[in-house]
Amino acid sequence: MTAQAKTDLLSLFPEEARAKLTEMGEPTYREQQIFSWLMKGKTYAEMKNLPLSLREKLTETCEWRIPTVQAKQVSQTDNTAKYLFRLADGACVESVLMQYEYGYSLCISSQVGCRMGCRFCASTLGGKERDLLPSEMLGQIIAAQAEAGVKVSHVVMMGIGEPLDNYEHVIRFLRLAAHPARLGLSPRRISLSTCGIVPRILDLAEEELPVTLSVSLHAASDEARSAIMPVNRTYPIGELLAACRRFFERTGRRISFEYTLLSGVNDSEQDAAALASTLRVGLGNMPVHVNLIRLNQVRERQYVGASTAAAARFIAVLGKSGITATLRRRLGADIDAACGQLRRRVASAAEDAAPADPSC
Ligand code: SAH
């Protein structure tokens, strides 16, 4: 006989959680009590206003999906904190907490590893291990808030993984995050970054979830983009930009395009002119913003970041074509801030110290 599967309580909407509690023979007002503790990252055993018997029953029958801090690095220059979070099965993901004038922004992961294969990215080096559950995405926010003693006001889905390759769980996460009985975080304050899975962008356009969409473009032609982003062979730039236009028409949300400047690969003035023309042809009059990203050098990759002068020339050429671009402020430059770097560093250290633990 197999043991009954435990309930992933934190992935449930309030009405689903109340139904579960009713099934357990509990009054529905317990839902509010339990979730006000969960939002603070407290374990079932710590829920002091619940009877001991219920705390024990919850521990026995419900999963615990809020991650624990496995490692933390804090930047000396700007206070950016990078967390390596350990999940219930021992797998690890990263989150980065950044302080801005407007509040705290948390960059979260959506998968353990990634299968998209972008050539400059550390997250994809070991492939994808699994998708994260909605509770594990919420859990990163809850755990970071509890550890740092702050309230996160913005979330960016730019950590490990491709959010649109974990579509159902990500949509549930976004709805849960927005729910007033959970985090009450408006979708407008959440940026979802994608490498460009066209059918899922079209699905997202119909969800009535006005998230901020960021699209990782990184090149102006199909030839150049396919060379650094394998996803482009399935969903070329023309189809991608048509999907972006559709998303804008349905949501009214401006889309930003991410472009990591790689020296000698995509950072010349000709590349900038080609980017402006590709965007105009593909997007017409849609408002466009380009986010230029400095490369975070990844040990296993051969790419080199563009110089500051090359970045300035690139911005100037885009500006002449009427496209605004900003060079993203580089937070946490002294820590392992690039996606997947901390996880890999701890992985290789863990391999040296304890070969029995393959995931962290
Ligand atoms: N899978 C999502 C989220 C990835 S991380 C996506 O592809 O958009 C967020 C951004 O960082 C993406 O634009 C990604 O291409 C970029 N990125 C990945 N590795 C990088 C590196 N080493 N240096 C700079 N940017 C990087």
C-alpha cells in the first residue's frame, strides 16, 4: 500500500484550502489562521494559536514547501543579497533581493535548472531537473521577507529557469501572489522574463494577468540569435515580435526587450542599427524599451562583456532611431549575481565535500 500523498497547502487558493480543511474535519476559519502564519514563513509546529493536535495533523498530512536558506551572499557595495534556497527534496535555487528607492525587489527562480540552452547563461549548464511548484515560488518571497525582515514590493522572474516552460504552475503562482488573502502583490509589480516561447506568450495574453513582460532578444537577426539562443530555431524573431504585439494589444502593457551586450558578437553600431530596424519592422508603432544588460561573466562560457564605450555607442544609435534604451545598473557585481552562478559554485564545493548530495 502506498502512503497517501501529502497536500501542498501553500499552492492552494483560499477556497481550495478551506475545502481541504473541511475534509480534515476542521472549521473553515482555520484557513485564515494557518495562512497568516504561512505568509510569515512559520512552520505548522510554530502556529501557536492552533490546537496541538491540529499542528501535528498538519505536519503529518501537509507538505512543507517554503525553502530554507542554504547559503547567502551580501554585496559590500550595494547590499544586494543573494540567497541559495534549499527546497524540500534537497534541490537548490537562487533568489536575489535588491534595494531600490521604491522598495525591495526580489528576483526569483521558476525551475531547478533550465533546458533552454542559451549559450551565455549559467542556469542551463546542467539542464533542467524539475519545475518549481507554485508554493515554491511563493515560498522564495516568504522566506526572503522573513530572513531579511523586509516587505518585497516587486518581483522579477529572472532567476533560474524559463517561466513559460513551467506555464501552469507560474500562472497559479501569479494568481496566488496577487490574492489579497496571500501576498496581495499586483501582477503589475511582477516582471516575467522569457526567452520567447511564442505559444505561451499568446496564452499569457489571454489570462487577464497584466504582468510586465520582458523578452530576452539578445540579437537582431535570426542567424545571430539562433547561434546564441537555440529557442530561436523553433520560434524565430518574426513570430516572437508578432506575439509581443498581440500581448500588447490584449494587455496594454509595454514590453521591454533584454539585450546582453557581448563583445564582438552583438555590440557594434551596425548591430544597434539592425536591432532598431528589426524592432520597428516587427512591432510597428508599439512602444518599445530596450534593457541593455552587462554580461555577468560565467566561468564555463567564453563570452566577454562589452566595454562601457561600446555600450554608450550602442545606446546612441538606438536613440537616433527613436528607441529608448537603458543600461541596467549592475547590482551585486561582487557576488555571484548571474543566474545560476551561486548554485553551481555551491554544487562544485558540495561535490568536493559531500559527493552524496548531487543537487546542491
Ligand atoms: N528564462 C528567462 C529568464 C532568464 S534570466 C529568460 O530567458 O528571459 C534574465 C535575463 O538574464 C535574460 O535576459 C537572460 O538571457 C539574461 N542572462 C542570462 N545569463 C546572463 C549572463 N551571464 N549575463 C547577463 N545576462 C544574462
